[in-house]
Amino acid sequence: MPKVYVTQEVPTANYHPAEKYGDVVFLCTTEVSGATASLHNVKLINSIRERLKLFNPADDFIAPSGSPIISCIVMAIVREKGSKFTFLKWNNRDFAYTPIKVDLLGEDNVY
């Protein structure tokens, strides 16, 4: 079964609609630290990397949520696995997710 990797769990958000696309995996709950030599950030990035070990860009989804910086960290990590990804974009009007396929190399923007 596909997985939906949620970049950061936000306590007030309802992630139930994402379950339509697969098993939901939360990558983190905390925010990055602004401290230059933050051990928190090292632990956070290592934890996200560990949770993404089984990420398969051909089958799984990325659902950006919470901090844009966390989403950028997640993308930097998953980029090591390829250039084509499917995001789940939240639509506040319909209260539903829309799959958005992206090719980061621009070879095939809709695949």
C-alpha cells in the first residue's frame, strides 16, 4: 500500500482525508531551531531521514504541512531518491487533497 509522508504534523489539522491515498506517516512534530550549532536540528534531520528510508517516489506521496523549512528539508532528503514526486495539495475550499505530479528536472512536468 502507498504511504503519505506528512512533512510536519500540526495538532489542529485533520489528516484523515490523506488516508484515501495510503498509510499516513508523520515525519516530525517539532520546528527547527535557529541556533547555528543546534543538536536539536541534527537529531530532527536524522529522524526525518530515518522515517523516509522506505519512501518510494513511484508509489508514495508527500503532503506538505506545517513549517516551510521542514518541507524544504524533506524535499532535500527525498531528492536523493529521484526527481519525480507526487505531492498532495490541500484544498481549503473542497476540504480534500489533490495529487500533483512534479518532475524537478523539468523533463516531463506532467508524468
